[in-house]
Amino acid sequence: MSNERTARASSSFHFVAGLSTGTLSASLLQPVDLLKTRVQQARSTSLADTLRDITRGPNSLRQLWRGTLPSVIRTGFGSALYFSTLNALRQHVFRSNLLASTGIVSVQANKARSSSSLPQLSNIANLTTGAIARASVGFIMMPITVIKVRYESNLYSYKSLIDASSAILKHEGMKGFFVGFGATAIRDAPYAGLYVVFYEQSKRRLSQLKAVTTSLEEMKTTSSVPINFLSGILAAGFATAITNPFDAVKTRLQLMPGKYANMVQASRQMVREEGARSLFDGLGLRMGRKAVSSALAWTLYEELIRRAESKWAEADASL
């Protein structure tokens, strides 16, 4: 396989790997996402009250997975675009002598004793590439994000994706599909950047601890999955806690555009009427969901990439 064909195959596989992991995590964890949205939509709504209302209603199990289709579309294709974009950015930075020579971005060339199948970059490079990739994909996926949040809420009774799209377009125009993008970008860009930084640092440190009794070849195989999964959980926990206020504001903007005009006004009104704690509504649910979904997605993603690249290397060696 030529280098050009390998590059095209690699890019396509990053997209497919992201699509697969995103679809799986969205399907499994949709009930947690729905509960988070319901808790965030009003300060008076507690998790216990929300669960009670759902379980007492008709088709309670089905209601917990309400909004799964837009969630799978958003998370599945969003993950595919994010991972493929992030990979392209990281590969570009890794191979860029200009960025390395400036000192602004220092590339970590030593990949020894690491569980990662991806290029190892500096903290600044990880933060920057993660934030840029997430913000770009977030804008593209914003319309389906708005529909997803409203599907999960009990403030709207959309019957289908077409019905939801038509209603938003009729009553709010095209801008209705991008309500809350400012809060979303401010939440997602720092979250993604911080996540990549914490994730890579955690993998590096855990790998160093494991390296005392483990050979390099074993590190790349048997030890990579548990290290990557634990690193994903830790990274998601830290990044989620830091960015949760933006998530709470984003949810209010998307559910009640008539009440909240913009991110700053929404933040002030929430704090004034409900206290600063309203900015951390749904933190436990979001942290739990993000920890599991991110750890699952990144671990599966890296494992798929590692195995694919191993097969490509074997194919090249046999030529």
C-alpha cells in the first residue's frame, strides 16, 4: 500500500472509527442525557422528581430513550467529524517543523513507554487542536443539537425530526437552529482542549507507572485499554467540572429562547433568580455521562486505530 493510499485509508478509518464509537455511546447513554436536560431546564426540577414523573407516565422505558435518533445523528457524525478533524490537525502539527521551531508548539518526539496510538504533542498543541476541532464540528452540528435538546425536554412535543425542523424554521427562522451556539462553543472548545490535555497527560503518567514492570511491546497491547479507559474517565471528570456552567446556560438558551436573549443575560438571570448553584445543575449526571461516554469512545477509537495501523504495517511489510 502506497503512502498516499495509506493516508487516504487512514483518514477514512478515523471517520468510521469516530462514527462507530459515537453511535454506540449515544445509544447506550441517552437516558442520562435526557435526565440531564430535564434537570437543567428548571431549577425546581430534581433528578428524583424527573425520574418519578417519567416512570409514572405511559411507556416509561421508551420515554427514557426519547430523542435517541437526533442524539445518535449528532454524536455519531459529530464524533466522526471530530476525530477525523482532530487527527488531521494533530498530524499536521506533528509534522510541522515551523511550529516546532517557534517554541510555541513543542512536539514530544519520544513515544516510548506510552499507551497512545496517536501523535504525542505538547500541552499547548493538544489544547489548541482539541479546541479548534470541537468548535468547528460544533458549528456544523448545531442544528441537530438544538433539535436533540428540545426532543429531550418536556417543554416541546415534536413528533418527528421533520416536524421539529419545520416548527423551528416557522417560528424562529434559521437563527433558531443556532440558538446557544456561543455558550456551546465556549463550553465545547475548552472542554475538548482540556480533555485532550488531561487525557494525554494521564496516559503518559499511568504508562510511566506501568513501565516499571512492563515491556514496551506489552505496553502497546495488553496495557493500552485499561490505561486509556481510566485516563478517559479522569480527563472527562476534570474537564466537565470546569465547563458545566456553560452547559447549563446553553440548555436554557436552547429551551427558552424567548426568556433568555444571550449567554451573558441568561447567566445573570439564572444567578439572580435561582442562585449560583443553577450553573451547576446536572453536573453529576453530565460528569457521569461524559466520563463513561468519553472513556468508551476514546478507548475504542484508539484501539481500532491501533489495530488498523498494525494491519497496514503488516501489509506494507509483505510487499
